[in-house]
Amino acid sequence: MFLSITSSTWLMSLIGVGIVFLILVLLVVVLYLFNHLFPEGSSKNDEKVAGLKNNLQGDNMGNASELDKAAVATAVYLFYNELHDNESNVLTINQTPSHWHAVLNERL
């Protein structure tokens, strides 16, 4: 029988799945070790991210930052000047006959 499942089939499947999980566990261990060997990189990035969040969110009193004001001003300017695309609902695809088209569509 062509599709018979034998004990060697189960063994090979178990070995394959085991190798995949072993590699995943090894990858988690390596990433964990890198995190503990080089912790100073993450704290620098946290400070940069916190600074960017403060710039984007403004202060805690509800006042917008300069970046927020610039984004709103740009959006209003583009809206009122209609610099967006106007769709014309016209198909611009032109069908050009070819030998392959003639072979596949014999009605031509």
C-alpha cells in the first residue's frame, strides 16, 4: 500500500517536530542571553521613544505640540486645495491582441 503509516513514519515525524521545537527553545535562550549581556542599548532606546512620544502628544494640559499643529495644518491645506486624486471611473486598460490571445480566445 502506498500510503501506509508505519512505526518509522511516526518516528521520523516525531524527530522532525522535536528538532523544530528544540531550535525554537535554543533561539529563545540565545535572545534571553543577548538581552542580559547588552542591556544598555534598550535603555537608550527607551529614552528616545519617550522623548518622541512627548513631542507627538504635547503636554499633559491638552495643548498640541508643534508636530501636531503642523500635521493638522497640512491636512486642512490639502483638503481645501483639493490636492487629492480625482477618480474618473474610466478604465484605462487597453487590450492589445497578441498571438497567445488569439490562440486562447478563438472568437477573435
